[in-house]
Amino acid sequence: VTLTVEPGTEIELAEDITVTVSGSFRTNRTAVRPVMVTRSDGAAADRRWESLRYNGTDRSSLRLNHTTLRGGTTGLTVASSDGRIEVVDSTVRDFTTAGLAV
């Protein structure tokens, strides 16, 4: 199963939410219309989503291209060395623990 996020999409996550990727996840991006993953609109600065967590298999992939991860606890958590992970022309900022945890 592959989830493809279209250009210009903004994903707003509620407090303590982790998005777990066990299949494939890709952002279908452009420099002009980047994808944003951020906390819910209007949430207080201390109300943070948890992480985008990659639990892939040898057939899985995670591709973030022209994507901004912002306002969580840990931006991207890599829990599996299987499959393929690519982060290209992307920004990870404003995390309380880490932007990337491997």
C-alpha cells in the first residue's frame, strides 16, 4: 500500500499523534507547492504531534521531497533499516526532541 500526498497539501496533526508508515509514503511535491506536516491550526506551542515513524519492510519506501515537517516532538523516526528512505530538498524544524531519530 502506498500513500501519495499531492503538491500543496498541508497535513495538520493533533497532539501526541504518530503517523506510522508500514507500507510506502511519498510526497508528490514541487518546489512551488511543497507539502507541509505540522500541528493542528490554532494549537498552542506546547501541543505537539509526536512523529512520522517509518516501520518499513524490504518492499517499503519513504520519500519526502519538497516537504516541511514542523512543530512536533520528533520529526522523522526511522524504526526499520529495511526498504528505502529518501529525504530530498526538505525542511525539518521546531521539534522538542529531534528532527530525525534513527
